Amino acid sequence: MMGWMVLVSGFFTDSICILLYFFLIRTWDGGRKEKSHTAVLGTAFFLAALSGLLFILKVPEFPILTVQVILAASAGAWIYGVRRKRALFLAVEYAMALSLWKFILCGAIGVILRMDTLPGRGTGGNLAADWIVCLLTGVLSFFLYKKREEEQSVRQILSRIAVAGLILTVTLTEQNILPIGEEEMLAPLIFAMVLLMGMLVYYTQRQYEREKELAELKSTQKELLERDYRRLNEIYAGNARLFHDFHNHMTILGQLLREGKTEEASAYLEDIQGPVKRIAKTVWTGDETMDYLINSKLMAAKEKQIHMEINIEFPRQTGIRSADLCAVLGNLLDNALEAAGQAEDDSRRIIWLTIRRINHMLVIKVQNTCEKQPVWEKGEWMTTKEDKSLHGWGLKSAAAAVEKYNGTLQNSWKDSVFTAAAVMHYREQEER
């Protein structure tokens, strides 16, 4: 009876731990949704059953753990699209952490009950340690899921747990109540040290990847801003030349009219009105750069036969840099123009731009018609552009600018309308 109880208990605890591994890999590194809940559950139960079979065959614990790690990592990479090396690294760290804390709990149980030996496989103390580890891992996973957006907090929590594991393992070596051999202590000490080193390597690599992406993002952001500024300068340079030559134009028009050449005067007037017509719809926000940007996007929308509705209530003296405002608004409008322009029916080419102040928050919302639902994969919207090298940089650039002001950028698609809403916090400044 005890043998069956050990098998059943081991099956459930292994299944729970494997499911929690999948949950963690999806939370932090899983870019896309799992292939199916059935695949996840089936994989977990298969691996747990395989471990039970190896236990019946009296295979040592370490080889069983190795098989579990390799198969769980391969399954995680397949189900969630995570890189195999990353999935294997996380599986190894996760398995070592479970083994370390199981050893600590077995040691604690042995000390409390004043046992002669460390609770081994199949004993009541070992089963209790298994279930306590599962329970604590579940609670920790849920807590970390709630804190998943606060990477600094997550790092501190995991680092403290790893350090605590090392300290408790060393403490067990120093106590005299429960006799623990050197061979039994070697693996947990190695696990504790490797855990700490692994976390250091993992977060160093993540920091390097983040800095590399940020450098690429700044470069792309600079190119996008330079492109918009160059386009605006060309438009307004032409307009400046028109007003500079205003006196001369009026003289020529007067001469033509006095001579009765009305057709020539009308043609001449139509010709010099070109630059003015291109920026006829002026939307004043109080920020000159924003006005230029919106006007240029209005012109681009008109060229693509896209109807654009604008509703703006722009607060003055927000302290938000013009370059950041342009990074957010320019990229969101560029994406909207790209998507709305793909509609075959001209009546379905619409963009709605709304800028509002809510207390001390600036809300920029850009909506556009989008007949085909965008693909969400690996934590981001996939581009529909032919040039895949430009994939995602617009939204990343906008998100980076928003984060400077403790804001958020949220995107959604519903009823053939794509919505991008940016919220930026600001402190109202006194006018000078």
C-alpha cells in the first residue's frame, strides 16, 4: 500500500511542478499562447508518469531529474516558442531550486523529528517535503506573476530566496542533531552556488539584450524623427517662400487684372496657392512641433484618400519634450496610415486622433480601420510591412518615449478597428 501511495503522490507532485514550470516560462519568456491546454496537461502528465516508471525500475534520482529537465525544456520550447537554450537554462535552474529546497525541507523535518538519517525516497518525510515544495512554489509563482511587470522586485525576491537556500544548506552542515554525510551535502551545496551564479548570468544577459535593443531603438527613433522633421521643413520652407514673395505676387496679380487677363490671373493664383492648400487643415495644440507633425500626417492621409477625424484638447506647459511627443504621435499615426491605407473600400479608410487631458495625464489615442486582425506573437504585434527589418520599431519607439513619463502604451483590435492609447503623466508648469 505504501508503494502505491508513494507512486500516486509522486505523480501528482511531479505533474504540479512541471505545470508550474510551464506557467513560469509562459509568464516571462513565452511570447505566444500555448498550442492548447490539452497539450500542456498531457505533457505534464506524461513526464510525471515517465518519472514514476523510472522510479519503479529503481533508476537513481539524478538520472530521473536529468530526463525530466531535458524533456520539460524541449516541451516548453515547442509549446511556447521559446529558444531551446533559454528553455533548457530555465529548466535546469528550476529543477536545481526544487531539489535544493526539497533537501532543506527534508533536513528540517529530520531535525524537528530528531531522525537518525535524512528522510529518503519513499518515506513519509520525503513525501511531506515534496508537497510543501509544490505548495510554496505555487504560492511563489502566483506572487511573481502579480509582480511580473516589476523586474527589479522579482530579481530581488529570487536573489533573496537563492541566498536563503545557500545559508540554510550551510546551516544544515553545521548542526549536530541530524547526521548528514558529506556526499549527501555535496549536491545541495553545488546547486545553491550554481543557482546564484546562474541568476547572475541570466540577469546580466537580459541587461545586455535590453541595452542592445535600446541602442537600436534610439537609432531608429532618431531616423524616424529626422524623417518627419525633414518632411515638415520642406513643406514649411515652401510656405515661407510664398509669404516672402507675397508683395511680388500681389503686384503681378494686380497687373493681370488691370489688363483684363482674368484667366491668366486665376491660373497664377491657383499656382501660388499650392503650398497653402497642402497645409490648409491647421490643428493648433500650442506646441509648434506637434502642429507641424499633425499637419504633415493630414497631408499624407489626404494623399492616400484616408479620412482623418481629429479631436484635441492639448494642455499647455506639460513639461513633456517635443521630441518625445513626436516619437509617440508620429509612430502611432504612421502605423495607422499604413493599416488604414490597406482597405480596398475608400469609405473604410478612416483614422481617429484624440488627445485629451485627464487630471495630470496626457492621453493620446489613435484609432484606425483595420479589416484584417493583426497577428500577436512573441509578446508583440507582427508587422504587415514588406520590409520586415522595420518590424515593431514604431511601437517600441513610442513605448520607450511613454515610459519616460511613467506612462503606458496599450494596443487592441476589435470590430475591425485597431486602437493604440498612450498615457503620459506630467506636472503642470507655470508659464514664464
